[in-house]
Amino acid sequence: MSGHSTYQPKTGIERWLDARLPIVRLMHDSAVSYPVPRNLNYLWTFGGILMFMLVAQIITGIVLVMHYTPHATMAFNSVEHIMRDVNYGWLLRYLHSNGASMFFVAVYIHIFRGLYYGSYKAPREVLWILGVVIFLLMMATAFMGYVLPWGQMSFWGATVITNLFSALPVVGETIVTFLWGGYSVDNPTLNRFFSLHYLLPFMIFGVVILHVWALHHVGQNNPTGVEVKNVAKDTVPFTPYATIKDLFGMVCFMFVFAYFVFYQPNFMGHADNYIPANPAATPAHIVPEWYFLPFYAILRAIPDKLGGVIAMGGAIAILAFLPWIDTSKIKSMTYRPIARQFFWAFFVVCIALGYLGAMPAEGGYVIASQIFTVLYFGYFVALALIGIFERPRPLPASIADSVLGNLQGGSGARLGAATASAPNAKG
């Protein structure tokens, strides 16, 4: 996609380094001259936002670890020590905890953008699958991080979620015992989760590098879903065009992030997690973090424990098979009127599942969860059928036509209106 390198070393040091380790050339070709479709909108900014948030989470996490004690009798107090005694510890903790939520806000927008514009279709199947792997690693990292404060919701959340593995035949009990480090959630469990929570972000960073590599190899998708045909007409250099767009979008996102950090730092948390973990007192309503709620609702919708685990895992795993489930040759739902309606219905279903996941698992909430779980999986069945029978709208001949055609069409309409009004003006 990037084509022949345009980098030209200007100084003797640059030429010497370029002949031995062309890292400056790589950076130039990836972040300066790399061609991007000229019709990208602000939804394509969230990839850069996610990279920024990942680095921010790693940096704040490393500093927090310097003051955290991963021991069942000291973890809760060490978090309070960070909040009260460490210089700007409150800021580091709120940046990290709210950063996790902002990370998931950005990733869900990124995923839904990919679903709407067909970014999972050929030749981007591996790119999409790597994205699903990143999502799974993010969920594991976030869950283990939620356990570390060792409050009531941390302890009981760990107890409920790790117990789910016991539903797996043959190996289930062995996995649970390994995760617990014994026969109940206790200090060995906290140590395991602390180790994995510290390790997994670096694994995520490694997969992100593969994700970006795959992206640069096949090129970015765009709102029309039409591939680049003429690099000179269909694309613009990444810098300054995409750079300025991404920077502006990132600054806007940071304002939202800063609002939660400084004005509503506990808005997305749970009050019970400010109570030290107590194995003898079960909270009235065990709820995971908001970004797990849709999948938690699917888990509770199935009356059988193993069935619930399979359904919850399947709700995530099915995303990896989207390139082959969706039978339409058209990528962007902008040109697929029926699929677009189903997409927005699917969006509403996901929001409804998130709401139901926060409600008690009783009465009408369970029935509603079962209905919306069927609708969730029904969307993927519908995609397979819609692609066969749907009649999409005509695609533009090229990316340039989709941009310049609109401008020319608008100019032509204005010229026609001016011409039509001219006789009246004379009269």
C-alpha cells in the first residue's frame, strides 16, 4: 500500500544510520508519507486514540505498581495509601481506572465502525482477527485489574467469574484450582492476577504492532468500502492530513477523559469496592464493570451454567468469523439499505444487553435478557442471508469520485438554482 519509499536522508549521520538501521525511514514511511484514503472521517481517529490510551495505561500502571502491595491483607490499604499519601497518587489511580473505561469506550466505537463499514472483509480478515485477539486480551487485563483493589466487588467478582471455568468438562476444576492457587479465592489468587495484569498489557502492545503492520500492508478501509485505484487521486499523505485530523479528535477525546478524571472519577465504579473484601459477606448484587455488562447479561440469560459460558464465549468468538459470515460483496453499509437497518437494530440490542447486565437476575430481566441474546446471535444469521438477497445501491467508481463527485454535484445544484432564479431577478 505504501509503495516505494520517498525518504531521502539529508545529513551524513542520517545516511550512515539509514544504511545500517533504517528506523527513520520506517517512521517516515509509516507516519509521514504513508498514503491514506482521502475520504476518512473522524471515526478513523479512534485507532490513534486507542494507541495513546494503551501507552497511558502502561505508564500509569508501572508507576502505581511501585506503591501497590499484592497481598490479601494489605492490597486494599495500599490502594488507600496511593490515594492519600503518594504525591499525585489520586491522579495516577484515577487516570488508570478511568483510562480503562475510556479505553473500552474507544474500542467499542472502533469495533462498531468496523462492523458498519465492513472493515473485516477481504483483504483485511487477518487484521480483523488480530483486533478480536486484542479485544480478548483487553477484557482479561481489565478483569484482573478490577480484582487488584481487593474490595468487596473485586473479591466477589473474581469468585463468580473464575467459578465459571468449573462448568467446563474434564479440565474445568483443574483450571479453577490453578487460577485460585488453592481451593478458594485468596492471597495466591491475588498474586496470580497481579502478575498477569502486569504482563498482559505488554502482550497487547505486541499484538497491536502486528495489527498496525497488517493495516499498513493491506491499507486502510474507508467509508465507501472502495479500494484505492489511483494512489495520486484517491489518497493523501498521512502527514499532515490524517495527523491533524487525528490530533484534533484525540484532543476532544481527552477533554471527555479529563472530565471524568477530575469531576466524576468514581462515576463508572461501584461503591461496594470501597469496602474491604470480606469472604463472609456477599454483596446484594454482584456486578462487573460496565464494559462487561452485555456479555454478563448473555451469561445469565442461559439457565444452564455450561450453556451460559458457551454463549458468552460465543458472543465474542463469533466476531472473529464475521469475514465469512457476511456474504455480501459490498463492504460499507452506506450502500446496503437493509443491512444498515439491521446494524442499528444490533446496536440497540447491545445497549439493551448492557442495561440488563446491570439489573438483578430475576423475573422480567432474565426473560428480556434471553430475548435480546437471541437477537444478538440472530444478527449474524441475518447478515448471512441479507448478503444473498439484498440489492445494494451503486458504488462510486473510485474514492476520488465519492469525494469530488459530491463537491461537483453540490456546485452544479447551486449553479442550477442560480440560473433558475435569474429570470425572476430580471423581471
